[in-house]
Amino acid sequence: MASYVFVCVSFLLVHVSGVFMSPTYGERGSDLGLQVFKHVVQERPGDNVLLSPHGVASILGMLLPGAHGTTRKQLLSGLRYKKNGPYKMLQKLHKSLTGRSNADVVIIANGLFPQEGFSLKPNFLSTNRENFLSESHTLNYSQPEQAAAVINDWVRTQSKGHIPSLVQAEMLDPAMTRLVVVNSIYFKGRWKSRFQPESTKMKRFNKADGSSYLVRMMSQVSVFNIGIVKTPDGLMYKVIELPYHGDSLSMFIALPSEEETPLSSILPHISTATVKSWSSQLTQWKIGLLLPKFKIEGEVDLQTPLSAMGIKDLFSQSKADFSQLSSEHIYVSRALQKAVIEVSEDGTKAAASTTAVVSARSSPQWISIDRPFLFLIRHNPSGTILFVGQINQP
């Protein structure tokens, strides 16, 4: 079993309306996604929360070439993209994330599902095809059960079966639905230094409410990048980097240094610039690491957090302007993301993934991730945050 399997699917449902160092494009979009994540966490502080920042940016980026006027300005402002169009940079980012070095590790698929007879403007189609490699499949939304089945089959295939269903038939208005836009991200990474299954033991995990319970805790002794980082408010927190095989992708784990400090106290501080700064503050140390196994699923309605950040006209029947997408007056009626994460030891035969020989003579410090923590999966060359999660209960 792979050490990490992440699947994220985002979709937008479009209805017809009755009326300093400059950050990379991966970082720009990821920052918007991180803001969405923080908004959701504020609403659900005690829950496990999982989101793909890059998935949020991708689905909005796919709509961008169809947007006009204030709708387009809000998207560009939220994503911090240049007004003349970021598509060449997004095309380069897509190739970087899914290139040969990440083959079978990161799989990103984008799909457009227009209503039969609904005319998409040629430039919108070509921009999506060239820069997002979007597939296009016409559907008959007057038969919502069949249309939902086709979309869900596509999602199931692209997510390797991890997201069996995304769209429900009742979401698809037979008379009003014109387009469903879907982005799927599948990630399967092998630890560079793997955990041995026989070392996994039941140990206590301390919840934020003061209670505790037993979880399956993986363990290993190896060399990791680790450090103590300070927020602008002076709060100290630990950061540990766990690289994946191939070195272009890493998981970063962050949790307050003091057990009594809530995880929520460091979240406002987290951005792509923060994560980028960690690289200069972490040092290689030989440590013993205890990390819980877990599998969680997440579903996030994106409309509320995006609207709170000023990306709101696209959801308004009266204000949405997608005149570069179609000659009909349309708006986005639903925006949803589903994601799955599974964390395990990595039982593959890749012995070369072990990075350090452990000396029996040393007595390393042990670090136990035994209370609520934050994790991020980062594509290091581009700074793109593929996944971010708050784990309160593994």
C-alpha cells in the first residue's frame, strides 16, 4: 500500500440565469486555496478538514477564460493572476506537476460537461484544452440521473476509484443546467524513508478537548529536516519535512511546540511564503518519529468561503458575467470539492527509498505527533500546495 493516497475532485455547476520575489503561479493559486481552508477550519475547528488548494485554483482557472467584467476582475484579484491572462504559466505549471518525474504520482484531470446544444465559445474551449488539457463531453441534463452517472463514472476513473461519487442527480436542474466543470487530482506518494509495518503500535492521541484515545502510530528512526519556527505573535511551533521518493514532493507537518497551545493559533500565519521560508529554518537531525496512520474524507462547499473573499459575482444570477464562455446568461450555482487521504507505512519493495542508515549506538530524540496537527503536501519546485489538512482525530 502506498504511504499517501490523496484524491481531490472539485466541480462547478453552471446554470442558465433567468436574469517581492514574485510568487509563482502555483503559489498564487495555492494561497487562495489556503484562505479557503482557513475559512472552513474557522467554521469547523474541532473537525478533520481536508482540501486541495491547487484544486480550488484549478477549477477557478478553468472558468477564467469565460469570465468578463467584474466577474473576471474578482477571479484575477483572488488568484493574483495578471489581467492579460496567466495561461502560458498555468500550462507550464501543469506540465511541471504531472511531468515524467512525477508520472503515476500526481495525476490531474480536467473535464467540461456541457449540455447538448449549449454552445461554448471557441476561445474558451481552446484555452481550456491547450492549458488545462480539458476533456469535453456533452450530456443531456434533461435526464439528470444518467448525466450524473456519466460524470461520476469519469470522476471514479480519474480518481482511481477513491471518489466513487461527486454529483447527485438532484443537483442537476433538467431545465437550467448548462455546464459542469470538474477538476480531479490524484496523488500517490512513497516515502523516501519508509515506516516499517512491524513498528506500528497502538499509542495515545490527545484530542483538543483534553480526552485521548488509542490510534495506530507508525514509527521510525531516520534523518529528517526539522526545526522550531516562530509566528509574528511569538508562538513557537514545530515543523518536520517528510520527503517523498523523487524529492520534488514533500509533506510538511506543523504543530505548536507547547501542548496547551491550540493548533488554531498558528493557522493564520500559514501561507505559501511561510512554507517557503521553512526551508531555510529547518536542519537535518536524526530523530525518532511517531506519526499516526489515518484515512479521512473531506467535502467542502466552496461558495461561502470564496464569496467571503470577494469572489462572489460568479454565484449571482443577476451579476455573473460569463459572456466569454457563452452567449447565454449563466452563473455558477454550486461549487464543491471532495477529497480523500490515506496515510500508511508504505509497504512497497523500494528499499532504495530509505535515506539514512541508523546507527544502533545513537540515542535520538523522539518526536510524537500525538495531538492535533496541520499537514501540507507541497510540490517544491513550483511551491504549489496540492493538499492541506487539519487532523484533530486520526
